[in-house]
Amino acid sequence: MLDRKDAKDVRGMSPVWCFFGGHGSAAVLALLPKAETIMIAGEPYHVVLVPFAPIPFGGTLIYVPAKWVVRAEMRVEGLMSTYVSMGVSSPQEVRGLAAPTTGLPPQQA
């Protein structure tokens, strides 16, 4: 994912937390390629990319309900460091994490 020609595209993505099952459930650190949602069965969803660990040059695309997605307070490099270290360098505390809402603020990392 961090191939030199693709670096600009990856850095344009935003790190997000995806709470599978809603807030307070299992969380996955992922990349959000764009802030806009898509509609699936009448509900807004975000497409997110979950990198593979420990070498995050690939991953899987998952369509997640928008209300389960919250912007992560980190840069793309922090997300990649977390995956490369297999969680050893993951944030010790998530600060200022509000409950997921139906919309994600369009802010780039």
C-alpha cells in the first residue's frame, strides 16, 4: 500500500475506527478512502479498507454502516505503524472518541 507511486493516494485517506455491532463493540482500525457515503438498502454506508498485518500492502474492502464509523485521531502513518507492529505500537488510549453518528466529519488526516 505504501508503494511510492501510491503514497499520495493512501495519505489522502482518513484513519477511522469501525465499531462492528455499534458503539462499545469490537473495533477495527481502517482507512476511509472518501467521506461520502453510499446507500445500501436505504441506509448510508462507508466503504473502508482494512489493511492486512503485519505487511499492510493489501487489505479488504468492507461496507460499514455510517453510524458505526468514527474518525480516528491519528495520521495514516500511525495506522500503518500499528499494523506493521502487529498492535505493539497501537494507541494506548483513544482520546475524545464520541459515540458514532450517522455522519462522519469530512476531515483528512
